[in-house]
Amino acid sequence: MKKSQKAAYILLQWSWGLVQSLLGLGLLVLYRRCRRRWMGGALAVFHDGKWGGVSLGMFLFVPEGLDKEKETRLLMHEYGHSRQSLLLGPLYLPLVGLPSFLWANLPALVRYRRRRGIGYYDRYPENWADRLGQKYGEKAAKALDSGQNRRYNVHA
């Protein structure tokens, strides 16, 4: 990603996507000691919590310790959610964040998915995030692997 594109991405996340970016910043403060890497204009945080992934504005949170294939897939998926944030702005949380959270955590929906054999990523908004992640996240994920971006290892 060119510097001008990265700057535009960050500016849009902090204006059009302000609410989710502020929530992401708050979560970053909680996980400030965790490893971080730039992925395009997004900051990937490899958290040590007991939960999965979430994208809040320009911040992508994924669990530390995944094998490389799962980590890359989840990063691209969360990057797709960050693209949804760019497109939807203040509507992101009610149109994507809430349905995603409920689809992942509401016991009735978890049972429904299991009974019907429906994968978590098979329905809105997850399948849309996957498509956006595939389209826009591949170059950014390759930059993670090639070391083309700055790495943060914070243990202080």
C-alpha cells in the first residue's frame, strides 16, 4: 500500500469510522503489551485474551499463537471487516458489528448454525468480510510476511 493510500485509509477510519476507531483504541490500550504489526493501513494486534478476532476501525485484533495459515485467514477476514468500516462509517456497528457479535455469541444462533451445518463465515456479514479481505487484504498480508512494515514487540 502506498503511503498516500495508507494515510487516506487511516484518515477515513478516524473520521467516517470514528466511533469504531475509538473503541479499537480503547481495546488497544487494554492490550498495549501485545505484539502489533501494520497490515496496509490497519494495525493488527495479536492479543492474549480468551476470545477470537474483532475489527474496530483501523484496529484488527486476532489471538496470539495461531498457526500461520489460520492467522493469515483471520487477519484477512478482519481486514475485510475494516473495509466494511470504511464503506459504512457510522453504520458499521449496527449493520456489521452487532450482527457479527450475535452470530458468533448468541446461544440460539450458535445452536442454529450447528443444527443446520452452517459455517460461521457462510452468512452476512462474515461472507462479505471474507470477500473484501480476499480482494484487499492479500497484498497487506504479504507485507506482514515479507517484513515490509514496522513490527512492534512490546513487553515493557
